[in-house]
Amino acid sequence: MEPGSEGPFKRLAREVAKFGAVGVVGTVVNFAVSNLLWHLTSLQAVRANVIATIVAIACNYVGFRYFTYRDRDKSARTKELGLFLAFSLVGLVIENGILFAAIYGFGWDSSLQRNVFKVLGIGIATLFRFWSYRSWVFKALPAEDEDEAEGGAGEPVAKADAPLIEPQRGEPRPRPKQHVS
């Protein structure tokens, strides 16, 4: 492989790491806001948690757009934001639905129990959000052909070792010749 290229697993691992870094910041914000609201206000636990989740969603959008997915398509920001909010709303329902079930279904309402079920809800919602954000919200730009370079008029320019006939979709590409010194 060339120095600048990386395999699909390495790209996915890098994406997961960046997603996780933004997620950690969002989770800290979420826990800080919810615990402050739980202990300093008279708001019901789930309502306070919804507010905390909304604050974390706003922080996460900034992190995802400008850090995790900064190289992704930016041509339709309004659509992107709408999809982000829609999928974030589903994640909010997952997270707070689990907390709601724990508190009102099972009566588990101590501070420790709230936080345990908040962790569970965030974990399940995070799996959904990762899939939906990378699949629908922050779409990857079409991959550029590694064997072609763009010419001045937008036409591909053949490299010296490139075959004259391009393989069809699904056919393996020929390996470039390696020079041994």
C-alpha cells in the first residue's frame, strides 16, 4: 500500500475512534446536565434527562460535523441537520424510554439507579446513532478512483502502468507493478 492509503478496516477504526471521542464529550455533558437538574431542580427525572440529552445532541452535532465527519459531503447542510435531528430524536426516545421504564415501570429511582439506566440507554442509543449518522446523515463522498487522476478538463488521465481497459464493477483490479531495488 502507498503511504497515504489505508484499508477499509483502518478507516472504520479511525471513524469509530473519532465518533467515540465526540461521544465521550457528549456523554459528559449529558451526565453533568442531567445530574445538575436532578439535584438542583424539582423537574421530574425523565424531563430533566430529556433536557440534558438535547444539550448533548447540540454539542455532538458540532463535534461530528467539524471533527468526526469533516471530510464528508457538506453540500446539503439543511437536509443534513434535519436528518441529524430526526435520528437524534429517535436516540433520545431510546435513551429516555429505558430510563422511563426503569423509574416508572420498576420503581428504580435512586440516583445510582438513574445513572445506571442512563448508561444503558446511552449505550443502546449510541449504536443506533452511529449506524444512522454514518449511513444517512454524514454521507461519504463518492470514492475517487485510485488508478486515475483528474486532468485539467475533468477527464481522467491514464498513468503509465494503468491498463487501457477498466475492469467492470465487481472484477478485481490488477495490482500495480512493484519495483524491486
